[in-house]
Amino acid sequence: MGSTLEPPLGTIYRQTLRESYSRAIALISILGVVVAVVIGGYDLLQLIRPDFTLSSALREKYSTNESYTEFGTFKSELSEEQISHERMANYEKLLRMERRNAQQRLVKTGLALLAIAALNGAFFLTVRWSGEG
């Protein structure tokens, strides 16, 4: 019937299952790292150049005094100089908010990368402890 040199069926099944699990972990890890790098890269760009990543509508709103006063209600008694000062102060505040949002998302991206590393580490330790690594 069967050769005595063939491994038992249970061993073959465990190896196949472990290989499938290993491939799934690798695929998830690669996809996770790619997504984290893309999101993290954009967040780094936003941290370094928040004016570049600012939405077009907000950039247009803060570009001139006319466009700034066009959006929303404004007191007509403010001078051009006061409007410019307020517009620039609000623009700087908006850029600070963009930077802060980028910092928060970078932390989330770092945590995602840490979770991927933990997943791979747990798998590696499991293989090592089972004596097949």
C-alpha cells in the first residue's frame, strides 16, 4: 500500500496549513506596509508643506482679501489692513491644524506598522516554538 518513507497524512496537512497561513501573513504584511508607507508619505508631505496639501477651496479663500471676505459675513467697518491681518492669522492657524492632523495620522500609521511587526513576530515565535523554524 503505502511506503514507509512517506510522512503521515496529519503532518502533510499541518505543513500545508502552515504554508497557507504563512502566505496569508506575508500578503497582509506587504499590503499593510504599502498602505502605511503611502499614507505616511502623504502625512510627511503635509507636515513639511501644509500649504501644498491644503484643499483648493481653502487655499482660494485665503489667497486675497476679496476672496476671504467673499466667504461668510464680514464687518464692513474693518480696514483692508485689519482684514489682511485677520486673514493671515487665520491662514496660519489653518496651517497649524493641518500639521497637527498630519502628526496624529503619522502616529496612527506608526501604530499600524507596529501591529504588523507584532503579527509577524508572533508568527515567527510560533514557528520557532513548534520546532519547525
